[in-house]
Amino acid sequence: MLLNNKIIYWNQLNNSAKKNILSRPKIIKSSDLKSLVQSIICNIRDYGDDILYKYTRQFDKFWLSNLKVDINRIDDSKYLISKNFKHAVKLAKLNIKAFHSHQLMKNIDINTQIGIRCQQIILPIESVGLYVPGGTAPLTSTVLMLSIPAKIAGCKNIVLCSPPPISNEILYVAKKCGINNIFQIGGAQAIAAMGLGTETIPKVNKIFGPGNSYVTEAKLQLSQLLPELSIDMIAGPSELLIIADDTASPQFIASDILAQLEHGCDSQVILLTPSINILKKVLLEIELQLLHLNRYKIIIQSLKNSKFILTYDLLECIKISNIYAPEHLMIQTENPRFLLKYVVNAGSVFLGSWSPESVGDYASGTNHVLPTHGSSVCFSGLSVLDFQKRISVQELTPLGLKNISDSVELIALTENMDAHKQSITCRVNSIKGGYGEKY
């Protein structure tokens, strides 16, 4: 058996071993990667479109005639895909739109006290760039997860980049989501083009979307280089933590583990349960199901990163999960909502045996762009809020300023900011001199 001796007995470990067990696969960023990305950014800044054509030939082995996808090709994509795919996209789009529509923030307009009016105005980020990775399959779900909240937020200028050749499925979904500004360019060069702008590709204010180590490094370097550019998050390898009891289905759990592990060789799954019976059956199921999967070799590699842990009870499982802070958390227990109230750190939670993580990846309605590598301790999954910004406004009457002046002057003096105090005092003296007494 491939998974012999995989069971870890949590309470037999010392603190150092426990910490080591919950560590993620190491992300090694070579100096070569950093310098290559840096040179790509510099070259795109200096040479624009010309270097993009060169990079596409060099990295993607694809000869482009145009960077921008012709609108006719986008329109024609609907004739080149199946009716079943169209129906699946329609359902997913409806669910994602329904959930994200409720994330819109309201403007605030209140009087904090007499004569002091404070507002919060919510505005969309004007220009955003969406990156959809290429690879072995078209990531149409990423198009949905990025473009729907961008549209709901009201972003005016939306740019989508994806490596060539862009599939008809991606073009169709983008069109259905109202995205027509599509460019066939991938990798770090796509991120740099959107961040800096070229003759053809518009400069954006914020970049969204997952990608490989080069894409991630480009997002990081550009966000540090350009104060007017923001990014969604620095995403690491995908991860899943499952909490189960004796009522869970070993077959279901094994299928969820395998679904997560096929993302990539650096993916990770942790199974926590107080049931040795469940652990043994899950390990057996994994070996049985694994034989029939296309990404067998990838899963074999990512299984090396994964942990199968026997705990004392379910509350200990929750405690461990909160320390690990998973991207995805599945609770397959008799009463999963009882445990939900103890969850502190997680990107997205899936309750019960009938809520596979795969539905969240595609069509339930929640977003699949989530914090990884323990960052769910302080970060949230992608939402409409990420495509918006907030502007605060304040307006005081003379009476409002007079009533608050003593407090402001005292705090200013405490901070040794006498110019701040003076900006208040000169106005209060004007009020005492007769200005604005009617207020």
C-alpha cells in the first residue's frame, strides 16, 4: 500500500513535532526567478508591445498577429461550445451573482453630533486587470469568480489577460460576463503589461487572479514598485483541511482529498479525526480511487505533503484547524454547525457530507479566490469589496466646530502639534468675533 504508516497520532507528538506537522510545503523562490521577473518588468516598461510578442514566442511557443482578441472571435465562441457547457455556465453565473450582489456596501451619511456631518462614499476601482491562467485546462471558473464581482462593483474598465491560445470556453464566459477587452498574453509579462500599460494593453489600478510562481512574483514586485497599483493577494499552493467523525463517508472524504490534490504537486490536504476507523478506511479509499484518475502522477506527489492525523476529540480538531488556518475547511460530522461556531480561521467552510469543496470552486455562489498559507488568520476571500474603495467626507458648521474645538486642541497639544491646534483656534476666534453666530 502506498499510504502505509501515514497515520499521525497527535497526542504522541511534542510541541515542536506538532508545529512541523502543520507546516506547508516550502516555497523556494530562486534568485534567478526574481531577477528574470525583474528584467521582464523593465523590458515591458521600456519596449512595450514589441517585447510582449517576443516573450509570447519565447515562453508560450506561440506566434501572435495581435495581442488583443478580435471581437468577432469573441462573439463566434458561442457557436463553438456545447449546449451543456452553456447551461452549466448559466447556472454558475446566476449563483455567483446572487451571492456577491449581497456584498455591496451602503454609503454612510450621519451626524456624529450637532453640526458635524460625516459620510462614507463607496466607489468602484476604475480600472482593473483580471488574470486567468493557462495550463492543461481552461480555467473558466476563474473568469466567473473575477469578472462577476468586478461588474457588480461597477468597475468601468476591465482588462482580461490569458496565455494563448485562449480557449473558446474562456472567451464565451468572458463575453457572458460583459468582458470584451481580452488580451492573449500570459505569465509575468501579462501582469507587467497590465501594471505598467503598453501601446495596446491599458494600465490598470488593481490586478486580480491566480498564477504560477512567475505571476505571483510579478504581482509582488509591481505592487512594491508602483504606489498607484494594488493586487488582490499573494496566493500560495492550494490547501484543504477536513474534520470528520464516525458518521462521515470514507468514500466522500477520499474523493474530496483527491480533488484537492490534483491542483498541483505542491497542494496539501490535512485530515483530522478522532476515529481511527475513519482514517484507515479513507486511506484505503484513496488508493482505490486514485487508480482511475487522469492526474495520478500529480496526486502521488502532493500526497507526500498531506497529513492524516488522529486526535483526541472533535474540539481538538477545531483547535488544530484554527492554528493551521486553512484555505478550505470541510466539516463532515454529525452536527457540523455545532463546530462552525468554534471556527476562527478559514478561507471558506463546507458543512456536511453533501457540500464538496468542488462546488465552491465552480458554482455554489461563493468565491474560490481564497487566502492560503495561513493568511486566513487576517485575510478574507475575494469579494465585491475588493473591487471598491471608500472615501470619507466631513462637513462642520461653525457651531459644530466650536463644540468639538476643545477636544481637538487638547489632543493636538498632547501630540505637540501646535499648527494643528492653531487651525482650530483661528476659526473658533472668528466664531466668537461674530462669524456664523446664526449657526
